[in-house]
Amino acid sequence: MRKSLMTLAMVMLMTATLGLHPSRGGDDPTKEKQASIWMKQKLVASQNILGGLTKADFEAIKLNAESMVFVGYLEKWVRADTPGYQNMMRDFEFANKSLIQASREKNLDSATLGYLQLTLSCVNCHKVVRDQAK
């Protein structure tokens, strides 16, 4: 629990340090840059989850899934007005919660399934965002 809080605090500090202030609406030029930064953070976390799965390192799985929940929460404000995005975020959040629960239970098969669901939610969400950009 203490490590989880420390990880979340570090993510918050990084976000504040980078000057990321979530915005809503219109064609804000910083909107895409913010989303890109958050996407990079989520990509690193997802790669760390895969590494944790291969080593059965449940603490690494849990910490990285928790950081993705936090970053996803911040990102939700940037893409709030994108049609279909809220549905994609629900899938993402559900998969993350499943992954966190499986890591707490030290259930590698369930954690692997949660990671698969998480991956699918990411791919589907990126389809929605790309289609919206066209």
C-alpha cells in the first residue's frame, strides 16, 4: 500500500512538473501534446506490466496498473468531448481494475487475461481517436 501511494505521488509530481493542466473543449493546441505525454506514460506502464507478468512479479503488475488508472483519469479530461471515448474509458478502467485485483490475489492467469483486456481496450480506443481525427 505504501509503495502504491508513493508511485501515485511520483506520477502526480511528474505531471505537475511537466506543467500538464488538463483542458477541455475546442482545438486546444496543447491537447494533443498532453495526450501524447500521457500515452507515453501508459505505454511504459503497460510494458512494465508485461514484464511483471513474465516474471510473476505481482507488485510490479499492481503498481503499473494503478499508475495507468491515475494517468487515464487525467487523460479523461482531455478527450472528454470525443464521441465514443467515454465508452472506451469504461472498458479501460474495468480491465485495469481486473488486473489490479488479479495481482492482489496473485493469480497469474487472471492477471494475464486482464492484460489482454487492457490491450484490447487500448487498441479499440485508439481506433476511435484516429477515426475522430480524420
